[in-house]
Amino acid sequence: MGIPETVARFRRSRTEREQRVIAAGLVLATLAGLYALVWEPGFAATRRLAAQLPRLRAEVAEMRHHQEQVAALRKAIGESRQDSTPQALLQALLASDPALKGAQAQWRSSERLALEIAAIDFDAWLALAARLQRDARVRVESCTVTALPQSGLVRVDAILAAPVQGR
């Protein structure tokens, strides 16, 4: 005997009123199950997302601000490239890097720039030197790197050479 036959036999053994009460109970149990499994988790997710929304909006505003900063820096570098003087491009690149706020730069000649950075992360210095070579076509002619007591920080004294015009 299978389950359908057992259910049919059980149903036939009940009066019509009992069958209606059982059917109404099954409908109520189904509705309660749907509420517990579908409706309530949906409301919980809505409340959770409503709580997260202000933080996400703040993150979007911050990303837009960063996007505007990047666009302004790219514009400054692009304008410097249009000047097509390595000095202007080098100044724009140095000004665009927040790690170099305390750096001192002094032109020794039209092609040579003395750069002194009191404290910079060594990896940041390597990245900056690569960026200067790639973007400004400036090479490091000489460099003295001195370790500082803080882990990873160095003092840099460098002579940067801009390409000679006409090459």
C-alpha cells in the first residue's frame, strides 16, 4: 500500500465536516510555511539593505570624489605633456604624488633636477622612479638611498636627468 492509497483511505474514513477542517488546516499551514520561508526573509533582506544603503551611498560619493581627483591629475599631466617640456611634466608628476608633499626639488640646470625626499616608503620610491622614467622620460642619474629607523622608510637624494631637447 502506497502513500496515495493511505491518504485516500484516511480521507474516506472522515466525515465531510472533518475533511473541510483538515483542508482548512492544510491551507493555513501552507500559508504559514510560505510566510516563514519566503515573505519574512524578503522583509529581513529589505531591512538589512535599508540599513546598508547610507554606507553604500557614502562609498559611492567617495569613489566619485576619487574619480574627479584622478581626472584632474590626468588633465594636469596631459597639459604638461602638451607643453612638451620635460621640466613641466616632471613638476606635474611630482605635484600629483601625495607621498612627495615634503619633497624638495631644485633645478640644477635645464636638464638636471635635484630631488630630496626626507621619508618615503622604499617600494613607493621604486614605483615613483619607474613612473618618472615611463611617463616623463626622466632617468635617475644618481641616487643615494639611506634607511631610516622606521621599518621600510628611506631618505632619498637623487639627481634626475631630463632628456635633451631634440633627441
